[in-house]
Amino acid sequence: MDLKTFVKVNSVTNLSDARYCAGMGVHQIGFCLDEKNKNHITSETIKAITGWISGVEIVSEVEQYQENLPTDAVEVHSLINIDRFNNVKLNVRMSLEEAETKINTLKELTNLDYLLLVNNDENNLQIDRINKLALQVPIVLGDGFNSTTINHLLGKLNIKGIALNGTDEIRPGFKDYDQLADVLEAIEIV
């Protein structure tokens, strides 16, 4: 399946989501390694899950530097000690307001793949401000859209892509994909 734009799925916690996303043509799947986060999974679990999928990049979502991450890219939530991630593809997650104040630092990151913008208001998405920022660094929109608005927004925004969130399994192997499926089907190239 081909999608109209780049897609990352955040905080995947189960094999069902990982396989579904890989089959739907998602480009990156993120796994949270922050032990304080409710979506935290271990490196061993990530290795077990990723052994069953192919064709998708693996992103380790971390709060701080860790050695030997099972990953193709790293996503951080802060620029503190950012220089420790020099040898890996880097995604930085922050709000539009924070990104605007830290744009010079972001532009200097030679390994920055994209800026993941979060905490966007779906009813008041700042299109002009996002497009201005996108002229300086690649942007992935992490929220502020739904399946009925996404195609319209993709026509107005000069962004690299979007990010969705993984969902919990009802029980192993039994899951409702509606949250992911609605947006992915809306941006599917037919």
C-alpha cells in the first residue's frame, strides 16, 4: 500500500500494531523506552516484535541518552545532551512554541531527520507558523488532524508527514484498528 505522505506511528506496544502498520505502508514505528511512560516496553520486547516485521524503520523514543538502542533512528523530547546522539538519525519531539524558540539549535543538527510537532490544537491549527518553520527544518505533524481533515491539511501544509499513535490490544491478537485505520485509509493512494 502506498500512502500520500510519510507516516510514523508512535509508542507501539504490541506485535498486532507493528504488523498492521508495516502492512499499511507506514514508514517508521516508534517504541517508547522511557520507563516512566505508560507505553514503555523493553529492548528485548522491541527485538521480539521487530523480528516479525520488515520494510519499516524502527525508532527508539527516549527521554535521555541510552547505549545500544535497537533502532534505525532515535526520537528525543529535549535538546539536553543532544550531542550524544551524533551517530544516529534523529527526530526531535516538541511543541510549535518551543520549536520556534529553539529553531537555531535545531537547524544546526546535521543528523536531524525531522521535528515532530505535538500539542497542536485541531480547532486552531497554526498553518502559517508551521509552514514558516517547515522552511527551516522538516516537520512531521503529530496531532491536530483527523481522518476527515488530513487531506485538506496536507494540501495546505508544507510538511514531511504525519505521526499517529499506537493503541492497546484488547487482549493478545485481538484489537480495534479504527483509530489508525481511519487516517491511514484517508491518505492511501488508490
